[in-house]
Amino acid sequence: MSVIRSTGMKPEMLVRSLVHRMGYRYRLHAKDLPGKPDLVFRPRKKVIFVHGCFWHQHAKEDCKDGRQPKSNTGYWSPKLARNVERDASNVAALQAAGWRVLVLWECDVLKGGSRLQERIRKFLG
């Protein structure tokens, strides 16, 4: 697990590249905000999280990466549940502070396309 990185993963890099090509400028991983959002747009008071489907337990039915592991459930279940709880509390804290939050899932980012671009453009508008 020491090989697992928290920044610079493929889905995040794709979103960063797309947002930059769209003409938006941002800051990365603001440590002063709850959850250290992946992309921070301070003047707009908006943040984007790019969540990995496994680590953040994507609940969408057709997402195969968001499934719970079948082995060693005593370890994985509480660990992944804490991640989901932490995500929810971070989003709530950001919204309470007046920030708008967009969560993009790994499977949706990797599919990409104009739908993702339109979703980001609508959010950042």
C-alpha cells in the first residue's frame, strides 16, 4: 500500500489537463481546506474532488471498481467506511463555509468525452 499515491493519479491528471485546456486556472490540494480538494478555484469559491472508485466506494451499479473486497473484510470494510464518512464530512464542512463542491468519479473521468467537459463547464460557469 505504500505505492498508493494521493496525488497525480491518471484520473486527476486528466481532469487537470481538461480544465486547463478549457481556460480555467486553479490551485492544487489546498491544505487549509477540509479534505485537501484536488482542484481549488478560490475566486469562484469552488472545488473539485477526483475520487477513486475503490478507495471512496463509488455506489453506482455499473461501476465495478466501487465494490467491496470479498477477502479480509474485517480490515477493508471499516477502512473504506471511514473514507466515505470522511468524504461526507469534508463536503459538508466546505459547503458550510460557502464553497461549492463537485465530485468526479474515476470511472466517469476515464470514460471522458464531451459530457465530462460540459459538466465541469456548467459547474465552473
